[in-house]
Amino acid sequence: MTDSQEVVEWPVELRGVTESVVGTLGPNGQWNFAALGLHAGEPVTARTWGRTRTRRNFHEEGGGVVQFLCDPVVFVESALSIHERSSPVHPAAAAWARVTVESVDEGESDGTGWEQWELTPVETGIEQRTVPTTSRGYGAVIEATVATSRLDVPAYDTDELRERLDYFADVVATCGGEREREAMARIGELTAWNDEIG
């Protein structure tokens, strides 16, 4: 970030770990979308795991566009597949923040390298205002995405993760809407975990 760039406030309240989708510009000129957990604090931090496109693009470009959305299918596609677009803000984003990033730490956990980043918003936008609702189905999709990303990682028990995924699939079948059920079906298609989704 240059001295001329003014630091602005995040467009949403961050607390604990807020799941987001980040768009980063790749060497092919396309914006790669990936899940990114934002750890609230001063400054806000995030951690990339392994040699991902997000990590590479952070190093090459020095930033990205963090976005907040409630579409479970877009979240699953971003978290578990290569999801690229020509524009940095996804149409499903309710709000976004263009951020600069600075690598502040790195290490290894159970054989997987990680890198810690500080994120500073320099421009924000609000695309839609909605009345908040609580959806157990949406929450189950997000948790299923986290569990799926840990399958076959030596530090985690695969059988336990599969049991969690079965539970989340049941929650989605009972409490989710059409988009949540479609998102769970995509998880099954994109990963080694296959189950009948209600």
C-alpha cells in the first residue's frame, strides 16, 4: 500500500472467523475465486494453506478483492474447485473490499505449509442490503466445505470427517433450500466424499 492510499473500514462487521470469498488476479488475466477465513482484529488476518493460487496471486499482485455473499453454491465452487471469472467482484457478492496484503508469518502444520497475511481494505462497496436470516442449511454447507477440505489431510481422521459430512448432509436435506441442496450435491461431485443428498 502506498502512502497515498487511504485505509477504509470493512463494509461488514467482522467477528471471530468470518468466511469470505476472495478474488485474486492470476497470470492468465482471470480472477480466481477461493474461500478465505478472515480473523477479526486489528489488523484483520487470514491464512493460506499450501501452494494455492491465492497465495501465489497475493505474492504477485499484493492484494485482492474480499467479498461477502450468501450463495452456498458459489461458496462451494470457490472453496473446492478452480473458479475463475473475468471480473473481480462476483455477481453474488452483497459487499466487497479491495485489500492490500502483507505476509507476516509462515510455518508448517502436520506437513502442510501455511502463510499468515494482514489484510488492509483500501476500497469497499455494498451491492445489496438484505434483512439477515439464519439458515441451518446454509451453515451446514459451510461446515461441510471445511470438513471436505480436510479429507485425506494426515492431521485429521477421515472416518470422523465422513461422519460429520453425513450429518451436514442430513441437516441440508431437512433445513436447506434448493441452493443448499445443490451446493451439497456439488460437494459430492467435486470431492472424494459421495453420499446421497436428500
